[in-house]
Amino acid sequence: RPFAEIRDVAMRYGGVEGTLALRGTTMMVEKGEFIAVVGPSGCGKSTLMRLVTGLWPATEGSVIVAGREVDRPLSIAGMGFQNPTMLPWRTILQNVMLPLEVVEPHRRRLRAERAAYEAKARALLASVGLAGFEKRYPWQLSGGMQQRASLCRALIHDPQLLMLDEPFGALDIFTREDLWSVLQDVWIERRPTVILVTHDLREAVYLADRVLVMSSRPGRIIAEQVVPFGRPRR
Ligand code: ADP
Ligand code: ADP
């Protein structure tokens, strides 16, 4: 069975009179697949992400991930957004390690456990080209570097599902293309299931195995295309 099953989902914000953001959306994602979701602004892409990760409950329909009905925020998901939202008073390394505190805030940890976690954060940072920047603060890094660090933070718990909402939208085209290869390497090496939301069709075709196209009013998936060629061979 598919890794993620989204069946006939509808989402209305703010009660019966509210905005119908999604209707009749069905989407199946296989384990390890890289999916891109494209569509105009306001068509419901972020809403779809919130439903799949359990940040919002769907008004109608069912969302099943890894065989379980999603009824609370998914702990197996790592998330990335257009705005990397790093805490400015913490170093890059501390920002990448943040999920450790968020997941079990009150548990005391052994020194060895913390050390292992830190080693993992450092290795991740090195793998995206940020070795040597661990002790810098977010505001000392360029937007592209912050986005690399934010990808590390999303990966720190080895998520089975990586949800990326316009992660490179704020970057210039050169930086964006650098980040494409970073993300591609991450995917080749770790094979998380990836759902990438983007406005950029070129980005979608470059990175994804399959592209879903959404339209608005109300948002739904109107087309689906397997990417047949054009990507580097793996
Ligand atoms: P983006 O498309 O860049 O992610 P949006 O402008 O769609 O940003 O939304 C920014 C934030 O405002 C989101 O968190 C979204 O939930 C919220 N938002 C968007 N539209 C509405 C709305 N009509 N009412 C209340 N909040 C909204
Ligand atoms: P996209 O990510 O494709 O830009 P969104 O999922 O953010 O689209 O928005 C889809 C629709 O839902 C839009 O009409 C938007 O205004 C509305 N919407 C999004 N978030 C909220 C919210 N928190 N409250 C009310 N309406 C919202």
C-alpha cells in the first residue's frame, strides 16, 4: 500500500461559511518517492501540506501516512519552509539541534547522548557544505546558507517524510540551483519520501519523479505527470 494516502480530502477554513481551500483532492505517494506539487498562489498547496503532516485536521476525507490515520502532527515528518525561521540568538549548530529540545523538552539527557546528537548535526552541516559555520549565527549567513541549515534541521530525526513548502522561493536563481543539487544528494543518500511544494515548474521537473498540478477555487489536483526524462541519472 502507498506510503501516504490522501483520499477525497476537503478543507474549509473557519466553519461552514469559511473559505473552501481544497475539495476532492486525492493523492497517493509511494515510499521513497519524490513528489512535486505545483500551482498558482492560493490554490491550496500549503493547506495540503498541513493536512498531510497533521497540522490541521481535514474537514472531509481521509489522510493516512505509514498505515496510520493522521490525527495529530506527524512525528515522522521533517519540514522546511520558504522562511528558514532560525532562532537568531542561537548558533547554526544549536538551531539544527533544536528538535531535540522540542520533542522531549523535559527529559534530561546523558552527556553521551547529547554528544552523539551534536556529532550528527555537525555531519549533516558538513554534508550540505556548511562545515566551519557551526558557531555562526543565522544572521551572519546568506539566505542560501540558512536554507541549507534549515534542511539539516528538518533531517536531524531521520524523517521518513520530508515536507518542503517553497523552500527555495526566496533565493536567487543561482543559489536556488545550488540548493537543488544539495536536496537531490540528500534524497539519493537517505531516500526519504519527499513532497515539495513549488511555484517553479523547472524546479519540479528537475527534482521530482512525479509532478502534481493544482488549480484553485476550490483547490484540487487537476493533472499528474511522471517526469520521463531530463533528470540526471542516478
Ligand atoms: P505563502 O503562500 O507564501 O506560504 P500565504 O500568503 O499563502 O503565504 O500565507 C501566509 C500565512 O497567512 C499562512 O500561514 C496562511 O495560513 C495565512 N493565511 C493565508 N490566507 C489566509 C486567510 N485568508 N485568512 C487567514 N490566514 C491566512
Ligand atoms: P497556497 O499555498 O497554494 O498559496 P494556501 O493553502 O495557503 O495556498 O491557501 C489556499 C486558500 O485557503 C486561500 O484562499 C487562502 O486564502 C486560504 N487560507 C489559507 N490559510 C488560511 C487560514 N489559516 N485561514 C483562512 N484561510 C486560509
